[in-house]
Amino acid sequence: MAITAAMVKELRDSTGAGMMDAKKALVENNGDMEAAVDWLRTKGLAKAAKKSGRTAAEGLVAVKVDGGKGVAVEVNSETDFVAKNADFQGMVGGIADVALTVDGIDALNAADMGGKSVADTVTDKIAVIGENMSVRRMTTLSGDQVVSYVHNAVTDGMGKIGVLVALKGDNEAFGRQVAMHIAAVNPASLSEDDLDPAVVEREKTVLTEQARESGKPEQVIEKMIIGRMKKFLSEVTLLGQSFVINPDLTVGAAAKEAGVEITGFARLEVGEGIEKKEEDFAAEVAKMNS
């Protein structure tokens, strides 16, 4: 497979590796981006294991809570300018209200909102504002108590990152602290039991190869892997993470002190996982004048 400069740049951006190392990683792995990341990590050449977090879409995440049920909805627009538009914000708030009454994104789009479906409401707003929009996703959460938090809210209950936390017990102040922690740290799962087994296995494989690169005996390597996996799980699971409010405690331990149990969480960030098409500005101007 031909290795392009764009592929090398993407790998460099996502790992912090040098240009030649990134190119070699892609060549060694026949252009497989994920395998190239693992190869760089094995060699100790990657500064991070995450893919590029470029945000493509703009828009808002809205959160609503009614009793023991909470919902978070992402509605995208093409520009941040529209996300600051009061008409757009009003529509997003209305969609979130409707989302509390349905179970999924398809039902949400088909649901009634002021005499027409949510999908038709969005279509009408596109015609008025002149910019493409979409209801991208929604998530619901239930519990004895559901607490919401919006990071950098542009208006009440809406912003770039929306978080829901479900608690067994009643402690809204603590729930809000946990929601703020989730917004900042972005855990992969609630606990080890909820973590994708493929993610665990991939990490274990990388750590095993890293340990073997050290040339140490197999029995030493096994102990190294156990310790490193324990550290990995404490970093990516909410209950195992150091609580940002009190780093001396894990989130799980802090919940016990607060007299509640965290039973679930949801975190939506605008544009998460959407690749943005970036174009050279000079080329864009030339295209406009051609």
C-alpha cells in the first residue's frame, strides 16, 4: 500500500512521533493506522495511544433531567456561529425535551414537536438559517438520582460537553462533582467489568511487547504486565480514577464516603469522532475565484 504524506501527518498528529518514525511504522504495518500506533508504542516512540481528536462538526449538546431519568442530545451545525444563534439553541432545547419521552434516535426524529416531527423541524430550520444541521445522537440514563452537568455552557443546559451521572442514593452535590470529573477526564467505562474486552486485550498485547523489548526474564515480564495493566485500568475506568476534587481518593472511594453508588454515566462531546475535511486556505480562495 502506498504511504502518503497525509497518512504520515495523521499518525504524527495522533501519537506525537517523529516524521521518519511515523513513516516507518506505516511501512512496517502496510498502512494500517491502528497497527502503526501499536508499533510505535511498542518501540516507545509514541507519546499517546489516542487517535487524532480533531473536531469536525460544530453544534451543541443539550442535557435534561426529569426525576430519575436524564437525556443528552447532540445536534450538529456547520459552524460555531450557528451554535450561538438563539433560534438554534431554542430548537435544540425543544429537541432535548422531546428526547426525554422517547427511547432512541430514530424515535426522536419521528417524534412530534409542536405539530411536526423533529426531523421536519430541523429541515425547516435549515431552510431558515441556511446551514446544514442534524440530530446526530442521544443517550439516556436512569437511576435513583440523575445529575447533569454542561461544561462551558453557552446557555442553560447546553454547551460543548454534556454529562449525566446516575446514582443509587441521593447526593446531588457529589453527583455534580463526579460529572465535572467525567467532563474533564473522559473515562472509557464505569469499571473494569464494563470495559470493552478488545480494548483490554489490545493494551495487554502492547504492554507485553514493550516488556519483552526490555529483554528481561519471562517471570519478570509477567509481573511487569500485571502492574502496568493495573495502572492502565485505574486510568481509564471512572471508579478507579483519582478523583479530581480529591486526588487522594479514587472516584469509587469518594462515592462510598458520600454515601452513594455510581451506577452509570454518559458523556457527549460535540463533534466527537467526526473527521473534519481540512483544506489549504490559499487553495480554497483560488477555488472560489475560479
